[in-house]
Amino acid sequence: MTNLEQELKEIKDSILEMLKLVLNQLEKSGDAFINFDEALADEVIHSEKRVNAMELTIDKHCENVFALYNPVASDLRFVISMLKMNSDIERIGDYADGVSDYVIDLEHPIDKDYLEKSRVSEMFDIAYNMLDMVIISIESDNAELPRQVFKKDRELNKINRASSDLIERMVKADSTNTSSALYLFSTIKKVERIGDHIKNIAEDWIFYLDGEVLKHRKKLPKKKF
């Protein structure tokens, strides 16, 4: 193994370690929010510093590869992909941290009926599954599995779009729960954004493996006969 190959392997290993840490944060933040578990929320908040430190280390490592080895072709695509993934992973950690902050700020658990109707628990499950798919695809150099992430992201978007009217009806029905409804609405938005960042990671991995740029691609209009 050449020095460059060793450097690239270390970057990939670090990205996977960071992904698994953030996957754990996502799971805990979801459980903390659904079950009003302040201790679990605190765990997520305290681990956020580690995520931030890892992001800086990976950035520095990628910069060193550019400076020392001047990578080309697939190696260049790899480092670019890792840099972009690194930023998205850190943002996922930020959102998980934000959800955990809500748990600490809430004065009482959110009504179980609100939680069920909003499908927020389902959103956390979908996002967790998406991130797990990305991890497996990177571990196995798989370009097909991350494409399944896009469909799941559309599921998150659908639930998110339905949430505005749902929360409005909840507040109108019982104004005493306005504060809880707003925290719920904000959490739904954060999970939807987590899905966007996971989709970005999937796109970057496909770019590395296939050289295919998927960002900002629009669907072609259907042919009329």
C-alpha cells in the first residue's frame, strides 16, 4: 500500500467512525424526544463536541492529501467527496443536538396523541434507516444502495409537508398546548433537514464511485405522444 493509499484509507475510516457516532446521536435524540428522556438528551449534547473535533481533523487530513500528493482522477473525486460528506455529517450532528436541546427546554412531555398524529417517530426511524444505508454502502463500496436513500427522503418530505396543517389544527383545538406544538413542528423540520443531508452524502458517494453528479438534477419532462 502506497503512502497515498494509506492516507485515503485513514480518511475513509475516520468518515465511517464519524457517521456511526452521528447515527448513535440520531437514535438517542429521537428516543429522548419521543420518551421525554432528559438524561439521554444530555448524552447527545455532550457528544457534540466530539463530532465537531472529528470534522476539523478530517478537514485537515484532506487538506494534507491535496498539499502532499496532488491527487488526480478517482483519488481526487474521493477526497472531494469526503470533504463534502464531512460537512453534511457535522450538520446532522448539529440537528440531533438541537432536538436534544428541545427535550431539555420542554417543561413536560408532548402529548402522545400529538406525537402519533405527526408521525415524528416514523420520521426518526426513516432518517436512521437512511443513514445506516449510507454507512453500509461506504463500507462495501456499493453505489446502488445509496440510491434507495432518495426514495426514503421523499417520504420524509411528504410527512414534513403535511405537518403545517396538522400543527395548526392542533393549536386551534387546544391553545394550551401551543408551546409543545411548536417544539414538535420545529423537530419535524429538523428531521426533514437531516434527511436532506443524508441524501447529500449518498449523492457524494455515488459521485466518487461512478463519477455521476446528481445534485440539482431535475427530472426530464415526460414525452408527449
